[in-house]
Amino acid sequence: MAALTDPDLLFAPETRSLARDLYAGVKDLPIVSPHGHTDPRWYALNEPFPDPAQLLIVPDHYIFRMLFSQGVRLEELGVPTLDGSPVETDGRAIWRRFAEHYYLFRGTPTRLWLDHVFEHLFGIEEPLTATSADRIYDTIATLLQRDDYRPRALFERFNIEVIATTEGALDDLKWHRTIRDSGWNGRVVTAYRPDAVVDPDFEGFASNLDRLGEITGCNTGRWSGYLDAHRKRRAYFKEFGATSSDHGHPTAETANLSDAAAEDLFNRIRSGSEDERERKLFRAQMLTEMAKMSRDDALVMQIHPGSWRNHSPSVFQRFGRDKGFDIPTRTDYVTALKPLLDCVGLERDLTIILFTLDETSYARELAPLAGVYPALKLGPAWWFHDSPEGMRRFREMTTETAGFYNTVGFNDDTRAFPSIPARHDVARRVDCAFLARLVAEHRLREEEAHELARELAYSLAKKAYRL
């Protein structure tokens, strides 16, 4: 039986030989995973992963959004409801339903990642179908009970040098404390995600600010106290290895109000303003405030804008956030970021990493901005564009203006821990194929391509995120 993945995956015939050589030099480099959403509890407790469905299907919105689009109910896939109403809990039943529909993923990056996981992690070369579902389930379930498939063992097997999780501003970071105190050598750091206390539209915003005040001892009823609370939380996160903050705003809009105007705006927001313009302005001002704090405390700032979160209100009300209904929107950067850039854009010691879900902005806005402002770098192709085609388009549309060194390598941005090596492998293959093409077109010397392949696979991410 043929393997699920081919050694020449993603290498074009005309440059395949050189792409192979470049890839051979980087395929075994350690993984630097500077931004993601894996659960620190896994590394803290180091317990066996649950059954195959709970590991690979139930938490992965890439998987269940596709199945939902074809009529499979989320309840049938074991996705928990907010009110605790019953959902499928039999892992084998969930797996069978997934296997019956696995053909839906043909041509998608999810298929590439899963086939890589099946073959390289679990030693499975038989295609997943309704007929093979039980055999594959049993193989994976048996392996997951072994000590060498526990989280820390897989962390080491995956050759992960460092991984960053992402926690909200109100998180007590107890799992990171457990990891630190355990004596384990694996490097797991956190990142500061303040959305719940900077976005007035976030559920429970007012009570979140109260809780922020309780945690920090700052008066979050006042503008100055509120900013001090953020500074304290950022310092606390740095104690647990944080080198970055992360900001998931609806838009890239920023503002740079005077102190008096910002304080007045905060007072109105704190009082529960229903004015949508004021709420948008507050989010915009807080992006600039976070950038100024990054200038002071050296946390790398990541801005992930342009997603209409929870587009389906009925799914959001029943299942909550991150259930596959986050949809890309058009995003402006040139006008939106100008107030922030006027304030800190020329800072050479500040790093602000921009991501986008709007590919039309790559060549028109993002590459020109990052190609001149010292503070700006471009994050890799993200979310819906974390795919071979998306990665190629990113390189083609940004390199001519921003070059390679105003980008930050690759990050996997995933909750799906077993897929991390697969995602990095795809990124390394795409970059090697792109570099091979540049050499073939006499736009790059071969020795430069080898150097760049290593930078893109490893060094740029480590440097950009100060890891």
C-alpha cells in the first residue's frame, strides 16, 4: 500500500531536485512555535490524551465547520453546548461519522495535516474511510495509552524547542506555574491576550474590568488605574515566559487621543455606553495603548484583525466562541494604523507583527508598510490562508516589496497539538519550493537559498518573537 504522503509533496517537477536539497537542510530543524492555542494543562499534568475523537475532532474547528457545512450537526460531533444539553459522547461513534465524511477534505490543508498525523505519528498508511474507521480508531486509541504518546513525550518527539500558548488577561496561569515548578525541561511560555478587557462588546466586559481590578489591586474604575492594571498583568505574564501580546480585533483601526480625551472616553465606556462609534474608538485607542506598553516592556505585539467573529448568532448562543463561524472581512491597514504608526511606528526596538485575512491587502498595503516602518513585521499566511496556496500567495505578493527579513517565519496558530509538525512541514516545503523557483529564475544564488530556507524555517521566528 502506498504511503499517505509523498516525499516530493508540494515540489514542482521543474525545480524538484533543488527543492529536495533545500528541504533536506531544514526538515529536521527544531520547531519554534511562537503563537498558538494549545492547552497548557496538557503539559502541566502530562496525562494520556483522551480517545481519538476527543483529540483530533471535537476541538478542531477546521474539521467540524466542514462537516457542519454538509449537514452534520455539531452535537453529533461531540461539540459541547453552553447549557450542557446532551451531545454525542461516544468517541467511536464520532470517529465513524468523521470517517464517513473524510472525503469532504480532499484538496484542503486539513487533509494534508491529518494524513501526515496518521502516517508519521501513528504509523497508519491505510486511507481513512467508513470501512477502515474502526481499525484506525483502535490503532490510535491503543497508542494514546502509551507513555511515549503523552504530551511531554510528544513535545520532545516533535522536536519543539519552544511553544507559546495564549491566555486571557484574567487567567491565573496556574498551569504555567505547574509546568515551571515541575522541573520538566520543555519550554512552554504564555502570551498576553487582553481582548476580554479591552473590547466593550466582549461578553461580561464590565464585570471583567471589575475582576481585573481585583486581581491587580488597581482601580479599574479610573483610566489611569485601568492602564496600570494592564501593565501589572503584562509583567505577571512575563514572569511565565511571555515575550508577546496578542490582539484579536474586528478591524485594524487605531486612535491616538489626548490623555484627557482618552480618560473621558473610558469613563463613558465604563458606564456602559451603547454608542457603537465610542466602542469602536475605545478598541482603536487600546491598540495604540498596547503598542506604547510594548515599547516600554518589550513584549512583541501581534495584531490579528479582520474576522467577523461568531457570524451565526444561533450557533454562538448554543455553542459559544470558536465554533467555525468566524468569517474574514475586508480590512484597511494604511488609514487604520496611521495613528498608531504616528506614535510608535519609527521605533527600532519595537516589534508589531501584522496578520491579515484579507489577501488583497498584501501587495497594496501590508508589504509597503512593513517595507518601510521599522516597528512593523508581517506575520505568515494565517487561518484560512494557512495552506500551500495561501503560503505561496503570501510569498509572491509580499517579497518584492518587504523582502524576506520583514517577515517572521512561520507559526502554526493551532489548538490541534498533533498537527504542529505537519503544519511546519508544509510551510517548510512551500518555502523551499519558492526559493528553488527563485534560483531557477536566476533571482537568487543557491547558497543564499540554503541560508534563507533556514531563516524561514527557524531563525526568523525565534528572532522576531525574542525567543
